[in-house]
Amino acid sequence: MSRENKTQFALLGILMYQSFSGYELKKAINYSIGFFWSEDYGSIYPVLASLEKKGLVKKEYVHQEKKPSKYIYSITDTGIKHFSEWVSRDADYEKIRHELLLKIFFGHYCSVEDNIEKLKTEISFHENLLEKYQEIRSHLSEDSHPNESEKKYWLMTLDYGIRYSSMTIKWCEEMINNFKESRKE
């Protein structure tokens, strides 16, 4: 069985909220699902073209004065049905590819200091993410989003991100302590 391109569902899901140009769609992804699902322009535009051919989205040319003209993409009824069928199914198992873990696995080929530095960098990255997550939580708590049902699900994914980053920081701190303790032996 061939692997199903999940980009189509990320795009259809965002288009369930409103119509966007390709550029606006990328921005919407970055500010919503971008913390756990990234897409780049090189994948967005070809998938939009494919979705249009399948009748899952429609494209409308919009002429703009003093700005470049653009195409706006909207989900069709067929696209809504396709997306709804996918979102109802169980998630596929995703194989993990985590470069830090790969480097730690082979960490005996570099110095303890290099390994500790990698872990400190990871801690810093996740501390910054936690700050962003708190900003998002504050923004969502301001009742700025009228749909409480959507907000509930957004907060669930936000909670996952907070827990993942918190766990990663704790694990990195423990591994740094392990490295420091092994130096004493």
C-alpha cells in the first residue's frame, strides 16, 4: 500500500476555516499547526494543484490594485467530505527521526563537552518554544476565538506541545547530569 500524502489533509483542514491564497495558507499553517506539522511552499503549491484537479478545492483569480494579483483557494463540498473521512480514521504510525537522539546514540565519537553542548542547545530551543506556547495559551484564553469547540481542540494540541517540551528539557537536564557524573568516576 502506498503512503498517503498527508499534506493534502493539512491544507484541506486549514481551508475548512476559510479561503486563502497559497502565501496566506503558509502563514496560517505557521501560526496554527506549524508547531507540530510543517509545510513549505515547495509542497503547498503542487498539492493545491493536485487538489484542484481532483475537485477538492477550487481556485479563484483575484485582481488587486497596487498589489500583485493572486489566486484564492477554497475547499469544495467534495473536499470537505474527503477531509472528514480522513480526520475520522485512526492516525497512521509515524516513524521517529530525531537527529539529537541519533547524535547522542553515536555520542562516544565526540567529547563529553560536545554532547553537553548539544543538550544545552536543545534545552534552549524548548524553553523558547514553551514561551511561545504560553503566549498562544494566553491569546486563546482571551476569548478571542468565538468557537469554543475549536478552541478546546487547539488547547489539546497545545497541551501536548507543552508536555513534550517540558519532558525534553527534563530529559536533557538529566543527561547533562549523567555526563557530569561520569566525568567524576
